[in-house]
Amino acid sequence: MADILHILWMNGGLSCDGESVALTAATQPSIEDIVQGALPGLPEVALHWPFFDYDSGPSFIEWYHRAERGELEPFVLIVEGSVADETNKDDGYWSGFGNDPATGQPVTAGEWLDRLAPRAAAVMAVGTCATYGGIHAMAGNPTGAMGVPDHLGWDWRSRAGLPIVCVPGCPTHPDNLTEVLLYLLYQLAGQAPMIPLDEFLRPRWLFEATVHTGCDRAAYYDQSEFASGYGSPTCLVKVGCWGQVVRCNVAKRGWINGVGGCPNVGGICIACTMPGFPDKFMPFMDEPVAAAADDGPGYGSLVRTLRGFTVRVSTGPPR
């Protein structure tokens, strides 16, 4: 392993920079912890990130040309934003990231991906746009947008033998983002086993459970207590929450420092970590087909009765 492990963050795809913003909010670990070497056994890291690369200034894009020439090995390539199909039009381009010195013309996100991915030790796709196409891949969008696995191939492997690692979310959870990056850095340093991924290339330990599993409102579902509108503390499945089928840890982990998480603060889960988002999960705010059980598991009244007994016994006068 080289003395310095470079991280190239490319946000030239179709995106809102939500993952770059999320990165600034991470605390477990923070991006500062990673870059400053505050964690034991972590290799020295050089982060080349459009939001902050103090040492580079105007020559920031040169790092990407150096990586293409094989001068920055090993490096981790992080892709933010979906990859547009640049072949579906006669001229122009959908998205670019810096200029080609030879032509002075913008280099498209897809072209950068084709140039850099074969040399990368690992490729991370962050945010649902980069992982599965996201908003820009909705029906009717002219860009032909797709996720990194669709562009490179779902069976693609990096120079170090790693599959594409997807960390979806719209935006992705800040700590999920840095935690996965940290895992990959340790793996490339020989201090962690192969990262365990599910069938959609998501880290299993973060995306194996549903939103419902960690939701503060889950007990209301057990008791068949459903909200009919917003402002209620009860289960939101009847107003459009997809939490029972969506694999995501936000409700359990909280958003920042364990606080927040969509249903925990009154917002429905709209399935933003899932392939096919948003088309497969629309229209939002309607009762999802997956939640069609009219009365939950069917024993809500029994659960409420038994809990009533428990409350009366436990709060009654001592014997």
C-alpha cells in the first residue's frame, strides 16, 4: 500500500450536491477525522473534493488527469450524481467536470468514469442518483440518466477486486457515507475483510433491516393505530409511508448525532434508498400497495386490551 491513499470525489454527474452537503454533517466518523488521521491504523489520506481542496486551488482538476495517467495509485473514486447518456443527442453534453487540456472542451461525467474506474482501487457511488439513477432517471427525463452500476456493469470489479459500493439515499445519510468510506480505507490497508454487500451493492449492515424495524412509531402499527393525517404520533403507513418494505437505517440511526430520521419527526418514508426510486414508489402521500393490510397484523385490539391489563396491574395499589 502506498504512503498516501488518494480519494477523488467527482460531482460532475446529474445531482444537487446533496451528498457533498451530507459529508459536512457526518460525525461518526467526521470527514475531518478521516482526513486528519485521527483514527488508529488509518492510512494517510489526501481528499480531492470540489467543496474543499485547500492545497490545489485553481489546479484542482489536475488531480483527476494525474489519476488518469496512473500517477495517483492507489485511489478511491467517489461518484456523486447520475451518469447521463451522452449518445442520445446530436450535439452538446448533459454534464461536465472540468475541461480536457487537449481540446478545451468539457469532459463529461461518463467519460471521466470510463477513464478513472479501470485504475481505481475502489469505486463508491453515493446518493440514489449515482447508485440507481434517482430523480434524473424518472420517466420522461431526456438525459437517459443511470446509476454507476448500470454504466459500468453490475458485475464490475475494481483493480483491487472490489465491486461497486453503493450508498443510496436522497441525500445519503451522513454517517453511512463516512462509515462506508472508512471501511473501504481499512480494507485497502489490509485491516478489514471484503465489504459485505447485498444484491443491490449496498453495505449489508446498514441496509439489511427495514425502516419499520427501527421506527419510533412501529408499536402503533402493532396496535393498529394509524394516522389519518399529519400531526399524529401514530403509524404513518396509511398516509403513504413505505417504511415496511424499504431497507434503510435512518429511522433507527437518526439523522445527525442520533437525532431525527424521517418518520421519527413526522415525515413519511418515500423509499429514497431503493432501486426504482422515485417512479416505483409514486405517487407519494397515497397509501402504498405494500401497506394494504387494513388493520395491521389483525391483532391490534388484542394488544391494546392486554396492555391495558398490564397498565392497571402495574399502577394499582401495592398488595
